[in-house]
Amino acid sequence: MTGNVYGDTDVSGGYFGTASYINTGSTTIRTKTNILYGSKSNMGRVDRSHGNDPNSVSPIGAPLGPVSVCITGVENGKCTGDDREFPPSSYKFSLFGSYFGPSDNTYVNQFISQGKKHFGFRSLVRSNGFDLSTLQVNGRAYDQNQVNEDVTTVELDGLHYKFPKKYNLGSTVGAKTDGVTIAPLIETKDVHIRVHGLDLQKGLVYIDYVFELDGIANERYFIYDPDVTVIEGDGVSLDTAVEAPSVEESHSVRVTAGALVAPALVIVTMLLAEAMLS
């Protein structure tokens, strides 16, 4: 898991990050939750390398957590959706964030009153040893003229990215840090995906995840959980694409082989930026 504090959480800011995993086992993992950590401004790192936390072995961990969050359907504040399934060799990642600001929601309401409706979470996807010209978006070759199209699938060099159209919004108020009890849930909301900026020479492309400003408030979090699987019969194996993580990487798995494209950099465009679909 990687993340960072943006802005000043004592005034208006947040913690945003991504948690990435690969199922290197031989059985399908079924779960409704993911485990997250976080931080606020001016908080120090936590050393979890001594085995006191089953979810992390990082010596430079985020200080808040572990918090269990729902990554499936929500109904009446309950995590009631079907289990998410991650078969052997599947790669999964969650995008998440928490906002901290004035209790009267001044800053968020200011942007909403200006007609801004969304904020963006941008990831830079960089190739490692292969040609990004294999990129397909929504079942066809990447087309710069279609960059405003809402994306549901991406295929690249034997990998299939599936982007669900929903994400969950919840509250950190009263959330337990036992890594088991699911943090309070509020609702499921709509997300929009954009793929753009393909540069074959530099070997990169951007994926934007566009979330709703409505519902963002002090001590609330969002969690979005796409799927990445190997295209059957392609011959690509994620097992061969894993470099053993260093201690600093905790249980997150860093992907380095040419068979896989992974988010290399996360840039959060939060409330102080222009909203994307206004």
C-alpha cells in the first residue's frame, strides 16, 4: 500500500493512496473487504516490522489503521454485496482517500455552488519492456478522439482491466482499527473512467478516476476497487511478473516484469482543482 497526505488536514486536506496485491496462490480469494491505513498532517510513521500487525510488516507504515472497508455492494449502510473474487494470478488494486475539513463543509460546498461536481484521481500507467500499442479501450484500439468516452474495460498485452461503475462512500467517525470491523458505510456512488494521453515513445498512458464531490465531508472516505485478470489463453502469467517485495513495501506487491503494466505514479486532484465533468 502507498499513500500520502495532501493539503493540511487541520484545515482542508486528505490522505489518498492505492493498495495493490497479486494472488500468487492456487485458490480463488473471496472477500467483501480490504484493509487500509492512513494519516493526517504532522503524524509520524509507524514501525510494524516486529510482527505486531498481521496486515503489515512495514517499518515506515501510515500511523492510522488498520481499517477494514467494504469493496462490494452497499445497502442500508450494510456491506451486503456478493463476495469479490480474485482467482490465481489476478492482480487487484484499490484507490481510496479520506477528506478532513471544516465541519460545516465550507470548501466542498463552495465548489459545488460554482457548478463543479467531481474530483479526479489520476494514475500514470507506465509500460515496462513492451509496446503500449496493444492498448484497447472498451474493446477497440485506443483512439485519441475517444478520450472523453466513459471507460469500462482496458486490455493490454494479455491483461484485462474491468472498471466497475460504482464506488463506496463511508465515514471514519467511529471506525475501529482492529482490521476486522467494517468502517461505517453511507452509500454507493457512481464513478467515471477516462483513458488519455497515450505516448508510445515514452511508454505511458493516463487513467483518470472521476468521483463525485457530493457526499465528500469531514472524516469521510471513498474506496474504489477495479479488477485486473489475465486474458485466458494469452500465455501471460502474473506469477512471473512479481519481484519479491522489500520490507519497505509491506504486503503490497511491486510489479516489475514486462508482462504487466501497473500504476507507477498517483496524482490526486482534489477539491482545489477544476472539477472534471462539471
